[in-house]
Amino acid sequence: MGVNSFKELIVYQKAHKLAMDIFELSNRFPKEEKYSLTDQIRRSSRSVSSCIAESWAKRMYIKHFVSKLTDSLGEEYETEDWLDYSKDCGYITEEKHKEMIEGYDEVRRMLISMINNPQKWCL
């Protein structure tokens, strides 16, 4: 039996969980970061899974499907950059940074696989 919903995709589930982890982490960021780092990292992390959801709706058209997945990949890279800032500013530990980056590495590999093999997912 195939996948019937984007919510069944492991990549979506992992990206969603990572976004929720970032939400929890960013609750401890300083108030002065509210409209910069906190807002940006939450937005980009949520966009990874949101773009996966959008891509699922465009499976009838391979180019649209791949386009939304590449948007997700771009948001994944952006989130990694914000995680680097979070570590460098001392808001998260080296250990937490490593854990989050490893999670996003896995999501990135899955997205690249889907981008390179869209026929497996498209209608």
C-alpha cells in the first residue's frame, strides 16, 4: 500500500518534530531576539514541513512537485544557518546544536532523494 497523505511521509514527520523542538528551544532565547532570530528560525523550520505538505498537493505535475521540495530544501538550509547563529550566540549548547544538525542532515538527504526520484511520488 502506498502513501496516502503527506502526514505519512517520514520526512514530513521528522521535519515537523524538528520544528517543534526548535519552538521549545527558542522559548529560552532572549526577548531582544523575538523579532529576529526567534522569529526567523521558527519560520524557516516550520516552512520545511509546510513545503513538503504543499508539494504533496502538486504531485500531478512533477515540475511543481520538485519545485516545492526544493523550496523545502532551501528552508532546511536556512534553518541550519539559524541554528549556527543560535549556537554562536550562546543560546544553545554545542551538543544540542549537533543533535539538531544531525536531524536536519537526515531530512536533507530524504528531500534530495525525493527531488532526484519524483516519479516514485507523483501521480
